Amino acid sequence: MKTKALFLSLMCLICGCVFAQDAAVSAPAPDLEFNERVHDFGQINEENGKVNTLFEFTNNTNVPITLTNVRASCGCTTPQWSKEPIAPGKKGVITVTYNPKGRPGNFNKSITVTYILAGDTESKTAVVNIKGEVIPAPKPAAE
């Protein structure tokens, strides 16, 4: 009896894995295909001020996409984005500016992109990230 139960459990586990792999293979392409999902600034010097990066994306659908909002996880990060609808197959850009002033050490910030497909009523989201390490500005010499 134990052997049958063990065999049945094992078969269920194997079938579950096979179906999960099949679902992963047939997953649809994302609506927005980004040039990168995470931008690593590496080490940046606080004294050099703000740094920028561009997240380019392609509309992978067959209808125009409009970005309705792009929100950063912190006030130290400011996004700007394409306001016009992006036609199918065309590219859009999100510019992200990070201000390292007063933020020494490692950082990892998320940027949530909210968009809508033409003809849809529900918004969708995608997330990109920036990260790096802020090297503190040198302290003034004490007199």
C-alpha cells in the first residue's frame, strides 16, 4: 500500500513538472520588450551629481500602447517618458535620473511602468530597476 501511494505521489509530481515546463515554453511575449530590465550604474561619486539612463522599449503588440504613469520607488529617482501612443513594433523611451546627494552606499530602486493597450480598459504594469553604489563626497578638512 505504501509503495502504491509513493508511486502515485511521484507520478503526480512528474506530471506537474512537465505541465509547468510546457506552460513556461508557451508563455506569451511581453507587451513591452525593454533593452534592459536592470541598469547598473556601478560606482558613482556623490560629488558628481545626478546620473541618467535610458530604458528603451519596443511595443510587441498589434495595437498602440500608451504609458499612463511611470513611478519611481523613491523621491531620489525621477522618470520621464514618452507621452504619445507607441505604435506596434515602434520604440519608446523612459529616461531615469538618480540623485545621489546624501545617499552614500548601495542603492536599488524600482520604476513601475503603467500602460494601457488601445481598446483595453485595464492597465498593465512592467517594472525596471536601477542600482549601484554611491561613493560619498570627501569631507572638508577640519582646521
